[in-house]
Amino acid sequence: MLFRPSRELARRVDHLSRLRQLQDRSGGFQAFIPLAFQPDNTRVRGERVGGVDALKTLAISRLYLDKLPPYQAYWVMLA
């Protein structure tokens, strides 16, 4: 899930809700990777997602999508 700064929280909640419904119908996913929007080197305008905002999204996603296997770090996005 690609997400933008916190002013778009309603979109994040809607996306998680849709994922949760799909998760319930399908039996779950093998992975869920929330990716913070990175505006550098793109034509898309926007702000960077802050660290606190990213951590909140990870935490809420983990609680909301409760049938996911344990989290794994996606090392490419940790830089």
C-alpha cells in the first residue's frame, strides 16, 4: 500500500478496510508492505511522509489486518 502524508488518513482507512474485506474472503495474504510516498525524482508533487506518521500507519495496519503472518522488514525501504 503506497501512502501519502497524514492529511489523507481517510484514504488509508478506506484502503485498509478494502484489504480487510479481501483478506476475510480470501483467507489472508502472505505479506503486506506499506510504502511511504517518496516525491524525489518523480513528476508527482507532494510531501514526504514523516517517521511518526509511517510508524502509526504500520501499527494500525498490523492491528487492522489481523490475519497477517508476523511482520518482516522490507530492507529495500529501510534506507
